[in-house]
Amino acid sequence: MYSQKLLKPDGRKLTLYSRYPIDEGIIAPSPSDEPLGANPHLRWHPLRGEWIAYASHRQGRTFMPPPEYNPLAPTIDPKFPTELPQGKYDVAVFDNRFPSMTLGAKDAPVSIVDTLPANGACEVVVFTQDPNANLSTLELDHLELLLQVWSDRTRVLGDSPQIKYVLPFENKGVEMGVTLLHPHGQIYAYPFVPPVPARMLEMQQKYYQEHQRGLLQDLIQKEIEDNQRILYLDEEAIAFVPVCARYPYEVWLAPIQPAATFLDLTEKQRQGLARALKTVTLKYDGLWHRPFPYLMAWFQAPTDGNYHPEAHLHAEFYPPYRTSDRLKYLAGTELAAGMFANDALPEDKAKELQAVHVNLTTPVRV
């Protein structure tokens, strides 16, 4: 992996990553030269016992621009700079121009509940320079590079004493609230472990204390033995519709042997995960006959400096669709009670995805 660090005119950081050497002399552009004035803060929710971030400046973020004004495409006319420069590179990561958290946040407003500066980080990860690509169309070694990028960002962000958890994710499709169609994801780095991964870690810690083995590690072995819901399997990685899926077409992707974070992956595990990731996204697109919307989130161990043998890096895909192509929105029982109700059996949805034939080596356009 090759990388090059740059600084934008407005003070934000940009890092370019590539499978090949990157030319020297690349200058980082920015849509604006004005330094960011974002100062988000957190407020404590006393009934739920969790922090809520407030960042009103995000109301001015870019929303569905036409292709000729794509801010994630490389700059063509220096008079109208985008977020990315011209040059030969594969993946770009830069500080979000409209962050929900920033390491420089300070002086949280006084309120009737506890408040704190939102001292975290928000980064944008541009997967490719090609605006018409998707994860399903990228080459396998490009996906391996992306896994290395997530590893490097986990290291860089996790080195800050303010950061306790790093969460890479991708919102894909307008159905998932995407405001820019260029293939990209984000990374949120939190000053605490957020509620969902905190609950996962709590359950994994309890299981590890009782069995001296990983919870997800054993669940994966049971899925392999059951052999009903598997979409991809090799010696290093697996993708499957979990037996406990909360969403129709929900898929989990993980290394078979536990790796606490992206930093703990071996080269062979990255290769397996790249093949599993391409398989899942190809099956989604093949099922839908066009790019399939989803939220993909990667869960890993906290960056708190402690040993976490219970943690097992994995991705969870949450598509919004159910039968008859109807949208699946969270309703009363999910939003109010927190108990999910799935209208379809995981086994049935797994069969649909298993029936979609994919070829990992043939370039695909959907």
C-alpha cells in the first residue's frame, strides 16, 4: 500500500492511498479556502443513558448535486475545486467538511442536562475516482486496499487519546439517505464506545468469560455446520445471512478466526474478506438488477489501549427491502420498543441470495 498525506487550503487533512506509487507534487484542493468553524457538542439523554451529538452547521451540507458538480470527483477546473485532486491513486480519505464531531470542539453550551464538546472525528472515504463504480465492481486487490485503508485510519484515529471507538460505514443509495452518489463511505471516531457496539462488546465479554472463546467465533462455526444461510466461505472468511437477522436480506461478513480490529487481520484474511465483500455486493446487485441500497457497518474492538480477546471484527449489512420490493422502514416496535419484527425468514432470504450467480473476476456494471 502506498499513501501520501496532504493538507487542504482550509486546513483539513487529505490522505491518498494506492496500489501503485503516487506521483509527487499533487496539491490538495478544497471547495472553500475558509477554515472550518464547526463546534459540535454532546448532550446527555437521561432516560436512555446515552450521548446525542448536535451539529447545526450540517444543515448546509451538499445535497445531490448534478454530475458536473460532483464534489467527490477529481478537480477538472482549478477555478471550481472539488475535494479531490487529479492524479493516479485509488482511495482518498479526508476530514468531513460538515462533521458531527471534531477533535477541536470546545466550550459546550450550558444546558439543563450534562453537555460536553463533541471531541471525535468524521472522515470521508472515497472508494474510487470512478463515479459510476460500486464496491461490487471494484477489483479484488482494490477491495484489499480498502481494507488496509480502514486499518490505517483505525490506527491513526485510535492513536488520539480522545478517541475510544472507530466505526467505518457506508450508506449506499438514496433510500438510505445518501446525499452524494459518488461511491464513498465514512468513518466516525467517537470519544466513547457508542451504545450498539457497547452492547455487542458486553455480550461478547460475558461469553468469553464463561467459555474462553469468542461468541461470534462459535456462532460462525454453528452457521458453517448448519450450512443453510452461507453466501461465501473459504478458509479465511465467511458471509452469511445470520440466523437471528433483524432485516430481510441482512448479511454478516467476518474472518473465521477472530481478529479484534482491522489492524489484526493477516494478509490472507484480507484477501478472504475482499472476496466475501465482493460476493455479497454482487449478489445484492444481481438480486435487484441495479445497485442495491444498504447500510454497511464494521464493528471492531475499542481503541482504549486494552486487550480485547472477546472482540471479533465483522461487518453487518442492513438493506431496506423486503418482499415485493417494498421498503422496510423501522416502525413502532423497532423505534419505540427496540424489538425488531422481521417479516421474512432468514433461510428464505438466504436462498434468494444463494441463487444469484456471481463471478469475482469479471468486471461488472449494473
